[in-house]
Amino acid sequence: MALTPMLPIEQALADFSPGLPFAVAFSGGADSTALLLACARRWPGQVRAVHIHHGLQDAADAFETHCRALCQQLNVPLAVRRVQAGHAPGQSPEDAARKARYAALVEAVQSEWPEVQDFALAQHADDQVETLLIALSRGAGLPGLASMPSHWQRQGLDWHRPFLSVPGVALRAWLQSQGHGWVEDPSNTDESFTRNRIRARVLPALAEALPAFRETFARSAKHAAQAQEVLNEVAAQDLAHIGVPPHIEALQRLSRARQALVLRHWLRQQHATTPSTAQLNALLDQLTACTTRGHRIHLKVGMGFVQRDGQHLSWQAA
């Protein structure tokens, strides 16, 4: 007798092994509703939910009300945090909101359920494609082309995206089959946002021209992520050799490509900042020219400045 094939959402959860109990980021939209419902059924009594109230639109209170009602129905404990993120000069509002959201998610879990070590997010295959296309449009390198990881660690928690292989339409179809509704964020149809334009215009065209684009694009992102892992290992080895802070003469003995690799790694790991391509090229040019004791280096890099400090480079926040 032939076995009934698993639905995409069932296969995704079969491949998902969080530590128990765990938390789900729950906005009330279709994606996070599908994640919360599926997880609550698979791990009854082991799921917690965190809702972030951004206060950016009139519907935010209704979102919270919807989330409270569903969590009560599913017997899932819910924590609500209110966030109003302002952005620093040179920082996008989206980036500021994302960082504030992550900080609120971490705070909620650590204060409400300190036993929770794992967090599940509901980004799916369409989100991954959008992320990859945005990276391509910006001329990103491997870190950008790797798109969103399915698992990573941050601030003492393990973060998971179990739905990265599941199309958004499959999540909505499953929710409808279960008789569950969700809230629609009005901002999702605002095509002034690049991601929304891609979702409304590009993805339908890709589906018509390249029906398997979700799977193939995801495979390319995984290849990029694997290659980046190798480069990260090389960068860590080089940084250990040249020292922290980086010794200028030791850096100069590396090829320009490896200098770029190790400098990105140093700035990201030690100072949580990322240089633009133009900033990094300017820094590499200064390293090449740095052949005398009096050569001065003071360049804007990331959210601060890289400068020469004797025989080493240092970085100072702006």
C-alpha cells in the first residue's frame, strides 16, 4: 500500500527538532499563525508565543487582540512586548525595527520563560527568494547571497526558520484547510517597499517562467552559505595568525582578497560592524600605501572609524 506523501508543512516540522520548551514569534499573520498552530499540535504544552506590538499602525491593537484569542484557544502562553524603534542616522527604519524586534523577543523569553533556549520564526520559501533577489540587486557578496540561515545562535538562544522550504501559498492553503484565519498587515501591499514590489510583481513572473525557482534559488543560497562557512574558517585562522588588533605588516603579507576577508571578519566579530565595498577598498588601498612610520590611517568604516595605532589597526565607534 502506497504511503500518503507528507504535506510541505508536515515535512518541514518533521525536519525541525527544537529543544523543549521553545518559543514562536507570533505576529498574527498567516505565516506565523501556521507555524504556531502546527507547533502547538506537534508539541502540546511545550510552545510559548511572543507578540511584538510595533504601534506603527492603527491595526496594531487588533493584531494583539487576535493573537491573544488564538493563544488562549490553543492553550499557548503568550507574552506581548511593545516596541517603537527610532533609527540612527544612516540606518534604515526597517533595520532599526528588526533590531528592536529581536531585542524584544530575547527580553520576553529571558524574563518570562528562562528555561526556553530555542526560538522559531516563520519566514518561508518566498521570503528567502525575496531576500536573495534583494541581495543580488545590491551587488552583495557571499554573505548576502547566502540569504537567511535556517539555524543560528544569537544572545544565548538558538534561532530556527523551519519553513524556509515551504512556499507561502502552501502555508495559507493549509491554514484554510484547518479552518483558521489570520490578520493581514496593510503594509504588506505597500509597493513603496522593495520586498513588497518583488512579491507582487517579480515572484508571479518567476513562477510563470521558472516554475521550480523556489527550490533552485534556495539551493543556490545553500551553496553560497556553505562556501561562506569555509571562508569564515579561513578568515578566523588568518586573524589568529595576524593577531587582534590586526598587525599591519602581517596583514600586508596576505593577498588583497585575504586582507579583505580577514578585515571583514575582524570588524564583524570584534566590533559588530560591516564595511561597505567602497569603505573596504579604501582601507585596502591605505594598507598597501602604509610603508612608512608616519603614514596615517583614519577612515570611516561601518558605524565607526578604522585608524592606525602604531603597528596595528584599531576601530572606534563614531
